[in-house]
Amino acid sequence: MSTDTLPPSTSLFKRATKTVFIKLAISTTLLCLVFYFVPFNDIWNEATTADKNWLILAIFLQILLRCTTALRMQIIARAQNLYMSVWTMMKIVFSSTFYSMFAPGALAGGIFTYIKYLQHGAKPDSAIANLYANKVIETFVIALVAPLFWLIDKDYSVTWIFSYASTMVVGIVLVWAVFLGRYGCMQWLATLTAFANHSVILKKFTAAFTQIHRIGQVTNKVLFSIVGYSLLNFSIAALSILCFAKSLGIDIEILPILWIYPIIYLLHILPISISNIGIREVSMIVLFAPYGISTTEAATWSLLMYSGLLLCGLIGIIIEADSMWRHKIFNRSNGIKPG
């Protein structure tokens, strides 16, 4: 039986399963290649010599990164008239980190974040708009600043650097205008879908476009603060990666990390692996090789970075367990039976 003759839900499940299998195969193949050229014992021996102080600082920065992400998400939420506390946003971020560890790609990870929004009282259109705006701003800020640091690292002239810096600012403004509807394109889309027909799906699109348009109309002060938090997040992430390198005694400056990290980040968004496993290891081995970093050092560096993700995921599962326990106690005290 072909997928065309299957019920829509069954066909969709089969396609999703096939996609996950392909991503798992890619991640597994790349990891096997890494361990073929770099024996696991070599990586283990390198990792066990890591300086604990640098390692603790690197992991702390990973936690701080998620806290500042929560602050940016709250600013975006306020622009939507969605009032959620910073603590609520932090719970969403850390809980989503835990679930995203098992997600086959960034899109699947975003679904977990969406579900957490709904659990904390957000409406579907508000949750989608917040997720969309947060990811668009983060992605384009990282993508636009990367070439600037590449030009500096490669010793291009001041003219080139200044020219691109100007282009980068214009690029951020254009992103805000086009993707967040600063000048009304999202409102136009909302109007278009509202009058197209009255299907449930188009109504949801209309509501989401309206919410995104509302975000796009923030004051310049709020706009600068959102972009500022994105740049702060970018800096914290780069510093964390540098600290992981220092813990292994790897001699690397911050400048190469500032343009190589965005490449790894953008590869993570592409639906080609499970949580960027395998892709990140190969990318770091190839991209840091010109800076005198051996294959063993790069592979160990990449794998050690998962410790930050694991600890943030642990915080997430503790938050989830506490939430479930409180919910259970509340139901028991109010005589509500489970299920």
C-alpha cells in the first residue's frame, strides 16, 4: 500500500518516522567516523584531564545563556500583551531544553517549547508568534554578525569591516521589517488570510500573523533591547565554548569562535541530524584544524560541550518533576481524580 492510499495520520506518522530514521542514521554514521579516526579511549583520556574550574565556568555560562534567553522571550511576550513572569519563562526554557535533547531537530524541539507555553496559559497564536519571533531574531542576529568577525579574524582592511558593519545594521532593520512586519506586511497577510475563506487553519494563520505584527510594532527602545539581548546571548555562548576549550588546555582565541560558532548553530537548525550530534563534531574538527587544533582535541572539545546541555536538561527535569508533584498535590487537595 502506498502512502497516498493510507489515512492522513498514518501517512504522516510514516513520513515522520522515516525522517527521524534518516537523521539518526546521519548522526550515527558521522559519530562512527569520528570514533574511527579518533579512538574513544583517546577522547576519554583527554576529557578526564579537563580543568574543573574552567569546566564549571563553561557550564555556568550555559545556564546563564538560558536565563538571558528567557529575558528576551519575556520582552517579546510583553509586546504581545502576554504577561508571563521571568521565572515562568525560565521554567519553559529549561523544561524545553530537557525535552529537546531527545528531539530529532530544531523544529521538533520548538514543538516542545510550544506545548510548555500552552501549559503555562498562553493561547496558541501567542505561543506560535513568540516562538517565531524569538527564533527569527536569534537566527538572523547570529547569521549577520558572523561575517563581521570572519573579516576581522582574516585581517581584512578597516574599510571592508566598516562597510560590512553598516550592511549588518541595515540587514537587522530589513529582517525586522520583512519577517516581523515592522511596516505592515504581517498585517497585510493577516487581512489576506482573513478574507480568503473561513477555514479553521486560515483563521489560526490570521491570528498568528496579527500577533507577529504586534511584536513588529514595538518602540525602538524595545527593539534595541531585544537585539541587545540576542547579542548578549551570542557573546555568552561564544565565551562558554572558549571556556570548554581552556578546560582542555586548547590554545585558541575568542575571534575564531565568534564566526565558527554561528556556522555550527545554523547547521543545528537544518533538519539533518539528531540534536546536531555528529554534525558538530565533524564541523569543529574541520573548521578548527587551520588553527592548529588536533582531531582528538576538537572531538573531545565538542563532546565535552554536551555536559552543559546535560546539566541544563537536568535542571529542566527537576522543574518538570516539581510541577507534576505540585499538580498532583493540588488535584488531591481538591478531590480531583487523575485522568
